[in-house]
Amino acid sequence: MIHTRNLPFVTTLGIFVIAYALCVLQFPNMLSTRVIGNLLTDNAFLGIAAVGMTFVILSGGIDLSIGSVIAFTSVFVAVLVGSLGVHPLIAFAAVLVISTLFGSLMGAMIRYLGIPPFVVTLAGMFLARGAAYLISTESVPISHEMIDAIQGFYFRFPGGGRLTALAMLMLLVFIVGAFIAARTRFGANVYAIGGSQQSAELMGVPVGSTTVGIYALSGFLSGLAGIAYTLYTSSGYSLATVGVELDAIAAVVIGGTLLTGGVGLVAGTFIGILIQGLIQTYIVFDGTLSSWWTKIVIGILLFVFIVLQRGIIWYSNRRLAEGRLKEI
Amino acid sequence: MSDKNSLLEARGIGKAFLGITALDGVDLTLERGEIHALLGENGAGKSTLIKILTGVYSRDHGTMRLEGAEVTPSSVAEAQGLGIGTVYQEVNLLENLTVAENLFLGRQPRRFGLIDRGEMRRRSKTLLERYGLDIDVDALLSSYSVAVRQIVAIARAVDLSGKVLVLDEPTASLDAHEVEMLFAVLRRLREEGLGIIIITHFLNQVYAVADRVTVLRNGRLVGTRKLAELPRLELISMMLGRELQHITREHQAQEETVISAAEAPIRFSGYGKRGSVAPFDLDIRPGEVVGVAGLLGSGRTETAFLLFGIDRADSGTATVDNREVALSSPEAAIASGFGFCPEERKTDGIIGDFSVADNIALAVQARQGWAKPISSREKAALAENFIKSLDIRPADADRQMKFLSGGNQQKAILARWLATEPRLLILDEPTRGIDIGAHAEILKMIEKLCADGMSLVVISSELEELTAIAHRVIVLSDRKHIAELKGDQVTADNIMQAIATRTEAA
């Protein structure tokens, strides 16, 4: 039996399977490990960032700074490694620390100054983008033997597809993220805050440290996504990844997470990412469609899911009312 | 540890907010194995006292001893750790989580650092079995009735704390059967030696379940008494500080003959909405109070929503003065001269940040249309008029609505609709959550309004209230209008009889 709270996830999964089947009917080549491998690699940085966004939205918040933090990270890494010759590992560690601190600071402002997440992370978005411009307005190429090694590393699927290091990183982030959400006290606290911050507080949930933790996690994953993006493009560019936070939000919502918080699954976000990637792949295969069709289809899907979520709330309220009638 | 010590002993508790004294030297002693009721009108300081005991507020004065040792809990979590658990009326558990997740939030059993869901499920099952609940603990809390949620909340609080259980208005949204279920649980916990403090507005329930009662008034202690030795009238006068004025049905019999002879100007026939309320007929005459009775979920509020156009009827017609009207929205209903005071005052009724005057002027403004704003002088005159006639306190038209007590908020909402001079006013639970003094005033106001020729539809779960004021009572059950009681038939017994007969037949 499917619990109603898993219904959005099951629907998303169903839509993905049907959509993929339809695509394969038209272009049988789409059912190849090559396509799947590329899909995972191309969306790796978005997927990593979307895991952080999932936690933020589950807690009832929003993080608009993700795209800017990714751009900042990629420029920062590119300048450190490409121009200043710092070892990539040191550069990676440095940006992860910076982005995590940046996220914690935003979380602390949201919690302790009582400023809405939308406003705080909007400020964070401008700040990180500005800092990226400050470092460099040029596209900075990056080349280092370790980076080449990471880029060249992959497992070969039967059928010629490649599971790249980036794709593996994303899958790892999703698996760890799903574990944190479902099986740790931190994860349980995130759902609790998303359900009702006031109730969570009265039930003894450490709302302060959890909120800071959520935005720190989102900051950390944005930094990691930035590293993935740098590896993916072999460069850093401050104008890149504008609006990626919105793609991440779309993936989270299509994945069945309620924008109001408290309900959703990390696995759903993964499907959300796959659906976005599938649409892009279809457009490439078709060859005649404008790439803007991706946005149109995502827009339609978002509408469908918001309506679906309303419908589920309506349905469960009705069932509850019927249950009460029976008791009387 | 000496057994001579009381379980919880608070002495001389004082608290002030921004210079205004909320509590002044209040004592409370709770014994082991006792259910202790805490009573008082709105604003008496019950909530403040509870919040001090449970660590939400810090106290300014006084001492607090738990089993003889002085304690000063500075947070809910700390109070829980000491053994004091709380169940609040509304802000309760998390509906988006499962029953098991709610029970073990913050203290989940873990294996290798990860939450052990199997263990959590087993322990939840065992825990709830002690309370006579055999439910699917992996289902969402929101899929269960309020009573079950309440018991889950109690189970959590007791399991967490284990010495003192504080219940703030636990029965406010439960029906009679559910209340009995809850009380059975409380009695069992009492036998296990727990000390229970319960806040409630319902005196019947106080006598049914509590051993002793402490009464507060205006932030001061009036007294602590054993209920077995305390007559009801004396308890009420402790709460009010004055003799309760009885509400009688004077002159009503004589009016009724006049009323029923008159042709009804407002008629609903075959009016209904699928899935909400089955089609019903209802005639409403001037100067008449029509009561609506039924259990929770019987379709009371749904009927009000239909009459006021919040829900659209899908069958039947509504006629006002022999002209058919389409009540497709509250706006249309207001245009026909209807007014509606909803049940959820805080969420549906008031705008807390607006002043009293603005809140009162709202409906008049809506009726005039937004293009013709009411001048501030008119608004002030309107507010002054109603503050005087309804005795709204404090008599300050510019005060923000959220700072008024529940009873005064309700009066202000009444004023809002009275200002539009409606011919039909629908009141959904007009006295819920209101202290006894304001209660009587509002009932009197209702009588006066109908004497002035206004028609009223009053929905209430308190049968005594309905029988006191209504000329006729419509009884609902199972989302159907099942009976109409008139004149001498209007008694609490008859209403319950009607519901019971219907339930047996179903």
C-alpha cells in the first residue's frame, strides 16, 4: 500500500518511467548506457546542489544563493589552481570551508535575527556573485595533472557508457543525503522544523543549531557543486550558473517535496534531476526543437506537481473528515 | 528523598510583562497521584503560570520545588529532563511525521549512529498499548482523529518526563466520547502516581476528573479546594468574584406564537451541497434565534458556510423577501443582509495587527465597496458607539486587536457585523474559549438583538447555551438535518435524544 505522503514521489517516478519509455519508442538509441552516463555527468553539479536545496526546502526555507556560490567557487578554484598554482586539494578544501561558513552565517541570520530565508539568501546571492566578479570577470582556464586525472577517470558500462568521477560524486552525495534525511536525528529535526517550527521547538528540537546546520549543509554542497562544475568545464567563470538555484528548486518540487516544508524525499530530487536531464537529452536527439523547450516542459511539470500536491492535501483532509464521521 | 514533600510546590510565583503584572504571588501544590484543575477566566494568569512551570517563561519572584529540591527550568527541554511534561491544546505534535516519529523525536533509538526504525516502531507499539491504542504507528499523525493525537501527545510527554503532566485545554476540540477516552487515560496515569495539572473551561469535566482545583483571578490566587467539598455555584463565584447571573427564557413563550405566525422572509429550500450537507429546508423569521446542534463533524459549520455563501450550494434555492438570491460568495450574502462570525476567531475572524476601530469598520467598508472609503471620523464614531454598547474592554479604539482578550475580540467581531445592520447574523460557536463573564454577556446580547428584530442562526456545541437562547433548534447528524425542535421541545435531553436515535438507526 502506498502511503499518501509517498504519493508525489511515486507519481514522479511513474512520470519518469513513462516519459523515458516514450522517448525510447521514438529514439531507441536513448536506451543506452552512453546516454545515461552522459545524463548523470552533465547534471552532476546541479544534482549535488539540489540535495542541499532539498534539506532547505524540507525545513520550510529557501536558498537563493546556490548559483552564485557555485560561480564563486569555480572562479576561486580556477584562480587559485590555474593562476596561482595552488594544489587543487588545498583549493578544494579552502572553498568548501568558505562556502560552509557562508551557509552557516546565512542560517544564523535567519534563525537569530528572524529574517526570512528568502531575504537573507537573496542578499547572499548578490554577495557571492559580486565576490566572484571581484576575483575575475574573465573565464579562467584551469589545468593540473590531478584535475586531468579526475576528469579522465571513469568506469565503463557494458554498451560503451561511462560512469565518470563526477557522476559517482553526485550519486554518493544523493546516497549520503538520503541517509542523513531518513536515518539521523538531524534529518528528523529537519522534517520536524518543516512541519511546524513552533511545535518542533516545544518538543525540544534544537531549532537553532539545526537551522544553522541546514544552511551550512546547503553551502557546503553548493561549494562541492562548484568544484564539480569547475571539473566539468575545466574553467571558472563568474557569469556562469546564473539561475541554477531555480533549476534546483524545480528538481526538488518535481521530486515531490512540498514547498511549504515537512514532506519529501531526497530520492525524489534525484528523479527530478533525471527528468530535467531526460528532457534535455530528448531535445538533443530531436535536433529541431529549441533548447527553451526544456524550460517550457519544466514549467508545465511544476504546475502539474503543485496542483497534485494541493489535490493530495484536499484528499487526505476529506478522508480524515470521513473517518471522523464513521467514529460518530 | 522524603515522602512528606509534595511532588511539585510553587510558592509566591510572580511575573510581569513590560511592567504589567501577570502573576502576583501565586502558590500551587501538586501531590503524587493527583489530578489538579487550574481554573480562571481569560487573563487570570493560568497560561502564564503553566509556562513558568514548564520552562517557557522565567519567573520574576517565588520558588519552585520538585520533590523537595529547588528547580528553575529555563527551557522546555530542561523541564522535560526534570520530569515536567506538557501537552498543549493546539500547537501539539507534528502532523507531517508518523506516530512513531512523533513519539521519539529527539530521542530516537539508534544503531551504529543511525536511527533504528524497526526498534522505534516496536517501542511505539508497546508504549501506545499501555494507553489502549492499537494503531499503525507508521501512518502519518494527520491521519488520526484529534483524540488519538492528544493521547499520542500525552504518551510522549509521560514517557519523556514521568513525574508531572501539564495539560492545557486538552478537551477543547474533542466530542463527549473522546473526552471520556482521554479521562480514562488520565485516571490510569493518576493511579500510577503521576501528578497531573489540567486547564479547562468545562466545569463538568473538572468535576468528572479532578481531585482538587486551584482558582486564579487577575493574576492572583483565589484559593485551592477539594472538589468533593466544593459546590458548583461556589466554584463559579470563586472564578468570577461575583454571583453568576442566570440566563432565563423570559417572555419567550409569548413571542413564539407571534413569530411562527409571521411569514418567513428568509427561506432556504432543498438547500445542500454534495459531500458537505444533505439538502435541507430552513425558514428564518425576524426576531428569531435558530439554534444548530450536533456533534463535531455533523455538518454544523458546513451549514453555516452554505448559508453565508462560503461554500456554494449545488441544490435548492435561497429566497429573501420572495426574491430568489444566488449566494455564490460571502460578498453576495453580505449584499442580501447576512453576517457571519466564524468559529476560528483567531484565524478567520480578526486581523490582529489592525486596531479595534479598523476591525469593526471592515464589514461596513466591504458593504460600501472599496471605492468609497470610510472617513476616520466615521470610523471613530462607529467604534466608540460599539465599544460603549457592547462594553468592549479596554475601551480604546486604537488598541491593536491582538492585545484584547478572547471575549472582547468576540465582541468586536460582533460589532463589525452589527455595524452593517444585518437582518440575519450567523454565529458559529460564539462563546468558545471565552470566560464565563463574557459568555453571559454575549448570550444576553444575542437575546437583545433578536428582540430588536434581527434573525440569528447560532451554532453551538454547548447544549445549555442553545436551549437558553434558541426559539428553535435544528439538530444535525451525519451531515443531515435530522430534527427540528420548537418551543417547549427545546431541551438538552431532546437534542441528545434526537442525535442518539439517529445514530442507533444508522
